[in-house]
Amino acid sequence: MVTVDYDAIRHNALFFKKNLKQSKLCAVLKNDAYGHGLVDTAKALCGIAPFAAVGSVREAVAVRKYFDEVLVLLPVSENEVGEAVRRDVILSADSMLSLRRIARHRGARVHLKINSGMNRLGFSAKQLPAALQFALSRIRLCGAYTHFYGTDNPSMRSQLEYFLRCRALFDGCGMVFHAANTAAVLQDSRFHLDMARVGLGLYGYGAPQLVPAKKVSAKVIAVRRVKAGSHVCYGDFLLQKDADVAIVDFGYANGLCRALAAQAKIKGKTCQVLGKPCMAMTAFDVSGAKVSVGDEAVLLGDGVNNGDSDVSIYELLCNLR
């Protein structure tokens, strides 16, 4: 079962809004608001975040009425450009191809994506003069942004310096410039610029003052005592000692990755996964916890964060359901 505390999302947004001071808060709602429910999250943030960033025109249309401005972060098809213009949605241009596609539609508003080192999307500093020359006479250019590839201060600082050199080419354009993600907002106000795009932090991760909004839980459907040396679930996993084993009705079909050394909180005790998650069931060691069939097993939230070096909290928020 998935529950979302939208009061927690509002709390987190207000924390960032206070931290940002004069810079605008842009709420990142792409991919169903990181699995928290696109429209309900937008409603919760209405009046707090003036700007939102989404992954598609479809998402933008769904939340447009809740924000002053909505930006689509990914390139879109030419058919979608027309819909974005009709709905007063801002588009991203990451290449001359996307600029030309957008320029065919009168009245389109655009933020240019700058490639400061991630090398996924965006113009380089060398490409910018030609892009600007083309864009300024054909579209309503109203912003530019970049995306940090890391969360450490030196890498972000290096990317910011590159972005600021690019920003100088826009002198006098009266645009909004943004670069910071959650980690950058929390580290240094120099990253804030005109606006910051906060995603993960809105949902409760990145600082101790934040409240995780999403809770994912399941039910214990069986409990048994299993002897040392016995197999548990598929594969070669063998118990090293006698254990009380709880079977929970949640597995990789629900997004619990098999690569994860997962934990669950059952009867207030942190319990470790045994073997690998199955499609719809997972085994946990509940020795000493006095667990019964029907008890709740919390897999995310309420103090449980199953992110590790192989599976990030981003993946869990989007996938656990």
C-alpha cells in the first residue's frame, strides 16, 4: 500500500522557499512527481512554488492551472509544440533541431538548455552564439538553465562557472537563469541564481529538516521457523542460523529491486531481507520481533530508506508501488 503525506510536501517546499530567499522555487514534478501523484502534488504546492518543471507536455497541461509558469524539461515533438503554445507552457530547446521545430509555431516560449558537463542535452558555449542569433528573432526566449551531474561542491562549482560564462552571452535579454537542484540549494547560495529546481528535497530527502512524504507498506502473509542451512526463496541463499522468517506480499513486480539488500520495519524492528525478492513475495528475518500474519511491513518511509550504492532513493520513489 502506498500513502503520500501532502502536508509533508508542503512543509518541505516551505523549507526550500525560506532557504532560497529571493530566488524562485521551481517544483520538479516529472514522472508523476517522482511517484507521489502529479496532480495531487501540484495542488499541494499551489501558492507555495510559483514555477513547476515537468517531463512532458501532457504533464504540463495537467498541472498548468496550479502554477504561474510550467516548464517542460525534455525535447518534444512538433505536434506537441503546438499544444504547448496553446496552453501557455514553456518548452526547452536543447539543440538547433529543437529550436527550428519550436520556431515554426508563433508565440512559443523557450528556455535554452546549456550543456555544462553532463553531456545528455544542451548547447555548448561554442554553439550558443548561433543558437541565440537564430532564437532571438523567432521565439520568445525567456530563460536558460543547466543540470548538475554530481552532488559534490567542487563539481557543481565548476559547472556553475561554465554556466555563468554562457550567461554572459545573454546580456540584456531579461531572462530567468537556473542551475541548482536539491543538493546545490542546500550547499551554497551562489548556486541559487534566479531560480532553483527542487525535486528530491520536496519529497523529503536531502536534509534532516525534511519530512519523507511517501510511505510504502505491505502485509505479512506467513511466518515460519526455518533451520540453519535451509534455502529461503529462489537461488542459493542458505540461512546461517535458525531464524523466524516472515513472508511479505511485496516483490519485484511492486518495484522492490532484486539487487537491493532491502530492509523492512515490522513491529518496530528493522528486519533484513533473506535471499532475493520474488515477483510478489519477499522474505525477511523477523527473529525476536514476535511477528504475526497481518502485521504491517514498512518498505519505505517511517524511518525506512532502502536506497544503497546500487539502487538510489530516486528509483525507489518512482518504482515502489
